[in-house]
Amino acid sequence: MEFSSLLAMLFVGAIAGWLSGKIMEGRGFGLVGNIIVGIVGAFLAGTIFPALGFSVGNGMFSSIFFATIGAVILLFVIGLIKKV
């Protein structure tokens, strides 16, 4: 993995984690936690959406969009687990 792709992945993860924290009404985990949630959400979206027949796309905005959806799903699941 190149350094520039690592930086892009961290950037997309940070933006997606921050957006998902805002969408899920303050369920963010701080900067580092949001980056981790965003990266895991991007991985989640990258595996689930193509299996369902959705095209993820190649641009930065589509990456942020789908990573945010994946991070929101992840925060929802974490919220369900925390309640139990």
C-alpha cells in the first residue's frame, strides 16, 4: 500500500466517521474512534453493497458516501449491542 492511498483511506474514514456521528445523533467516538468507525464502515460497505448489486463507484465523493452509509450501519449495530 502506498503512502498516498493510506492517507486517502484515513481521510475518507475520518470524514465518513464524522458524518456518521452527526447522522446518528452524537454517537461518535472522537477523532481516532471516528476514523476507525469510518474505515470499518468503508470495508463493510465495500463488501455488502456489491453483494447486493449496488455499484460503489470510483470517486472520492462516492467513497465517502458509501463509507458513511457503512459507518451508520456499524454505529446502529454497536448501539444495539450496547443496549443488551
